[in-house]
Amino acid sequence: MDEKELLRTVPIFSELTDDDIVSLARLSIRKHYAKDAVVFFENEEGDFFFMILDGRIKVTILGDDGREVILSLLGPGDFFGEMALLDNEPRSATAIAVEDSELLSLHRTDFQTVLSDKNSIATSLMRILSGRLRKANHQISTLALLDVYGRVARVIVDMAREEGRRLKDGRIAFRRATHQEIANRIGTTRETVTRMLKDLERQGLIHVEGKELVVQPDFEKVFD
């Protein structure tokens, strides 16, 4: 796929005309990041807006003691790095490639020009950012109000809803995250997550099938 076709896969650009897409493609730079490569660090100056064409990126905060809290996991069609370009503040988090990833980047000046010229992009951007704010509020409430067992269960349900595919029998199958990844999302240890997942599997609420985790419909309804 060339840049024009790839840009069509990014939701905030879906309503642009063909001429607009061609113009945007000329401004965009395609970049490849190997697994575990850092796209940018927290507190760096932000000069680029990024769109994910392929792969996955985690947006995370790294503590001085080596601990990590994952704020979000993003995939194809998602974008990131917009905050520093909108408020001219340093990067608020670190972005790391979870797997080999292909990104399109747009420089600050070009991003701000496109944003001011195209109302459809600004509207779409606000809608997506509002969704992310709701998700952040949801994550804060999970950490503040639930015990560790509840937080593990909540993350499993959230991942099922965000990434899962519904099977014919009503169960939901989705990518099996590592125990460390889950732990980093809810501020606990890998050992605790392993113990909780084994308990959920023993109860028949979840089941591991190859590289996927399968969730029973009754378990999903717990957080409706």
C-alpha cells in the first residue's frame, strides 16, 4: 500500500477528499520501528504526530525504580503524540513499539496546518480524544475502587470488548496479553496476575486457546 491508501485507513482522515489525501501523503514520512524500540520518551519536546499503519504501540509511564504503568495499547488506525503538538508542552508519556511497527509521522507545523484547514479532522480528533478521556476516567476508577482481583477481572473484560471477536457460542476470543502487560496496566505484580488468572480459569470463566484468551459471556456481563 502507498501512503495515500494507508492514510485512508486512519479514521480521522476518512472524510478527506482524494486531493486532500494526496496533499497529506506528500507531507507524511513513513517510519519503521522494531519491537521494543522507543518512538519517543516522556518529557521530550514533541515535534511529530504519529499514525499506526501496522503493529502495536504502548503508551506508558516509566518510574525511576523501573516500574511501568501502561496507559494505553494502540494498533492500526490509531494515532498518538498529538498532545504535545496541541499544548506545546513536553511529551507526557513514553511510546514504545510492542512489536515491529510501521508508522506515518506528520511534523508539528504540517499537523497544525491540516487541523486548522479541515474541520472534519478537528471534529474527529475531538471525538476520539473525548473517548480517550472517558477511558482514562474508567481506568482511574478501576484502580481506585476495585481490589486487585477486581482490577484483573476488569482488564480482561476491557480487552475482550476492545480487541475481541465474538464466537458462535457467544464467547469472546482476543489476543492473550502477557501477565506482565496486564500487571503494568493495573499497578500490581506479574505473580499476582498469574495467580488471579489461574483462579479465573479454574472457575471456568476464562480459557486459554493457543495465543488467545477466551472469555465466557457470563464473565463479560459482570461489569455491564
